[in-house]
Amino acid sequence: MKNTLYTSGFKPPLKWAGGKRWLVPHLLPLWEPYQHKRLVEPLCGGLAITLALLPQKALLNDVNAHLINFFRWLQKGLAVDMPLNNNEEVYYSYRERFNELIKAGREDSKEAAELFYYLNRTGYNGLCRFNKKGFFNVPFGRYKNINYKLDYAPYKELFSQWDFSCCDFEELILKEDDFVYADPPYDVEFTTYSQDGFSWEDQVRLVKWLTKHPGLVVLSNQATERIVELYSDYGFKINYYDAPRRISCNGDRTPAKEVLATRGTCY
């Protein structure tokens, strides 16, 4: 099977900071010999990679419970019933309602999934950010036009073949022949995609965990000096690429140097 970028029509349903759609042509040659294996993403984010590689079997994990709740509702064939308007007043009322559901312990509801989608598509720069109390705090995005998707029935069959989980990556149980692709948050200051963030200690912990896996591991990150040193010290082979910056808090859209690191092999 020769896969090309999103020829299936299954595009990522969310905007997601650090999405690796641009990296797919570099990942395909690594994936194609092992496409009969299970793809594991311990930090799956917006699913840009999984929806491009289209594995038959996948284990997709993220510590962001709201993200995983949305994907689980897509598995059920989510149809968005609430009105979605690109309006500042509506946005802040929906944001408040979303946080009320979190406070009430109803963040796994269909309504929470619909609101999460709306906030993602309508909020500033597609950011997903929570404060220390776990409440969503991204401001209104001020887009001119937004094409909201309401019917996710086509995703139901595809997602039914994949397993979604929400836990710390070290809690995942890997098979020895899994193909693992890990895309941690960039080694930069902004890491609040979840309530607890992703620290340098987490970067190190992830690498140590990945090196225990006997199968093929592919790892991507921004090419900071300490990331390159860390990956090299743990035996990863490193390639460098220029990554486009689509989301930036200061307006800087110049390419960022990124690493694609590999280690191990599949059986």
C-alpha cells in the first residue's frame, strides 16, 4: 500500500499546536515496511500522523482528557447538535459552560466533546491551554470565517479499529513489535496543553522509557541543544528538517529546526 498525504479524506478534525502533517513524507518510508504492525502514539495530539499513515491497528494516548473524550465520541459517530457561531459573546458563554462541565465532573459527556471542538476551532490560534485549576482559558480567536464540521459519521468505522487511552505514557503496555512514534511538546516555554504541562524532566523520562522498547521508535522535537544531546546520548540516530511554524504567540513564522530521531527495529 502506497499512502500519500490524506488521500483518504480523513483529515485531522482539530487545529493542534505542533501538528506534524508536514513531517508525513519523511515518516512514510519508515512506516511502510511495518504497516502491518500496531502504531502507538504515546502523545497523540491532534492525530495528524495517524490519519496520514492510516494503520489498521493503533494505540493512541494523550494525557489531555478532553482531547481523548472528543476522539472517543468520534468513535461513536459524533453529530454536533448545538449551534456553532463565530461570535465572541457565544464563544465566552460556551467556554464558561465547558468549564462548568469540568467542575461538575462531566468532562466525558457528549456536550463536553462538542464544546471542546467548538472552542478549538474558534479560539485564538487553535491553542489548547488550561490554567492550574484545569479550566480552559484560551481567548476568542477573531477568525473571519470558520467552516465547522457537524457530522463525524465517516470517522466512526475508521476509529473503531483504534484504541484510545488517557494516561501517563509510562502506564502504556507495549508489544515488542509495536511501531512507536512519539511527538512530545516542543522543548520551549509554552507547554500547557494539559493542566500539569510537560517539563524537561518529562522529556528525559520519555526518552528513557522509549529506549526500553525493542521495536522501532521514531521521535520528533525541536532541535534545541539539550534535545539533540539527550537523544544522541540515548543512541538515537538524528536527522534534521526545517519545520514550518503555524502557531506562534509572537507572530514569528520562520522555519524552526526540528529533529527526527530513530532507534531500534521492528520484527
